[in-house]
Amino acid sequence: MNELKKSIHDNTNGLDYTLVNDHYLPNLTAAAPAEQDPTGRWGRLHKMYLHPIRYNQLLLSGELGGYLAKLDKQAEEQLALTVQQMQEAEGVTEALKAADQLEWVRRMNSIRNRAEEIIKSELIFV
């Protein structure tokens, strides 16, 4: 019987193939990102929500880390702005903090929770 080569090179498409059992499989590798981008809370949350097709497109093109880092930064900036605007609209000031700390904490927690829900609905779960 004819012995099969362990690996071959196809000149038509430039790919190398390795023999696995009775089949030749292409030697494929995912594109490595040039630089690892830090992904924070919002990026990780959005990554879990990404549609599998979109996730694979970003992963295979090497853009997933940059995409998630950019979204994370945008979400953090939007959260800070929303919290600040809600504080001003509801009169939650440093004077209230000095006068009644527990009330200030209660109101700030409420503002932060509502602002996070806005970020989730507008940036993360879309």
C-alpha cells in the first residue's frame, strides 16, 4: 500500500496540510493581536452578550481586544457623565454629604444603579 506523507504544501492556495488519521487538515492559526488591550467590566459584560457570528468575526480578525477596550472606555466615560448629570439634577451635593452622610450614600447608590442600567441598555446589551 502507498504510504501517505505526514505533511504537504499546496501551491495553489499556499497552505500547509498535516495528515490526521486518513485526512489532510490545514495548518491554521488565529491572527494574534499586535498588543493586548485591557478589557474592563463593561467590555467583559458585552463580550458575553455578543452574537456568536460577530464574536468570531472580531476574534478571527484580531480586533476583539481593541473593540472591547474601546467600548469599555466609552461606557466608563458615559457612566461618569450620567452620574454627574443626575447628581446635579437631584441636588446631591457635597453640602448634603457633610450634613447627612447616610442620605448622601443612599442617593448616590440610587443614582449609580440607575446610571449603570442606562449604560447597559444603551451600550452593552445592543
